[in-house]
Amino acid sequence: MKEESFVSEALNLANRETGRWVANQATFNLPDQHPIDERTKAPVITALEIFNHEPLVNELDGHIERALAATTHGEIRQIIAEVDDMLSAKR
């Protein structure tokens, strides 16, 4: 299976419950200054990539770069808050 198909197949299986499991809130319940690990950042970056495809077409490239470089929970929370505002404006 090619990489694109691998990811597409996983996304086809995903639902809200899957999202809750992948981005386990307990992993985010740490202080803003607490270091964030790659496994915790990965689902956030995936969500940003999806939102960057639709509905915020190519508007999140900078947010994705910031998320990739983020080292703390606070940085990720700030990115999520900004994108949440952008999504709210589209609704």
C-alpha cells in the first residue's frame, strides 16, 4: 500500500470517537510551559492539515509550521485557539 492510500484508509475509518482517542485530552491537561512531545503534537498537526485543505484552503501553512516547531503545550493551545477563531468565522 502506498503512503497516500495508507493515510486515506485510516482517515476513512476515523470518526469523532477516534479523534477523542487519538488526541487524548489527558495528554493536553498540562501547564502551558510544559514541554510537548511529538506524539501529542501529531494529531494536532494532522487536524491542521485537514482544515488547511477544507474549509481554510491554504490559510494554515504558517500555523502548521508553528505547530511543527512548537515545544510547549501553551504554543499548541495558542495555535488551536487561533485556528478555532478562523473556523468559527467560516461557520
